[in-house]
Amino acid sequence: MIKGMESFTIFSEDAKKLAHFYQGKVGLKSNLEAEVGERGEELYGFEMAQGNGLYIMDHSKVKGKSSQPDRIIFNLEVDDIEKEAKKLEEAGVKKIKDVYHMQGYGLIATFEDVDGNYFQLVQVRPS
């Protein structure tokens, strides 16, 4: 039986650069830096107030920017999407789609990281 999702990992050609993007531009708090494996791949972990962990790790088979950035998109839940989206725009993060409303869910805005992956800010409606 599957109990849930334990974590989400983004593999990169340059994990350090990608991790610095999520830390410096997006504002995630790093709680782990480690070397993994025989080749010394770098691993970065980010702390979340709730939900699953986010990890970024070097991978020898990943090269360049994502060729299908909208294939897998992960959501970062925020309490004030307008404020957080503006902060990302002011930090120079590429905006893919402005804040919009999804009926029965809440508000969503889509951005692109330095590896060309899409991620979304979401503000879900209160239960």
C-alpha cells in the first residue's frame, strides 16, 4: 500500500546553481547540503513548514535545460500569492503565467527556474 509522497527531487546538471536559485530567488530555506555517492554528487534539501521535502541533486545523465518543462510541475503553497508572485518577478524570475483562479481550488501562478523547469505558486481556498 502506498502511504503518500515522501519527497520530491529535481535532478540537475548543476545542483548548486539550481539550489541557489530556489534559496536566493524563491526564498526557500535550505536545511541540507551533502555529497552523495562515489562521484560526490551534490545534494541540497529545503525545509517546508508543511508537506513533503524538496531536494535538488546532481545527476550525470541530466544535461542543459528541460526540453518539456510543463511535463511535471510542482506547487509551492503560499499564504499571499499576489505578494509572493510580485517578489519573484522583482527578483527576475521568468513568469510563465500570471495569477489566475482555478474554480474549486484557488489561485495559481506559474514560473520557470534556471534549469527550465516550471513550478507554481498556489494559494488554495480555505476549507
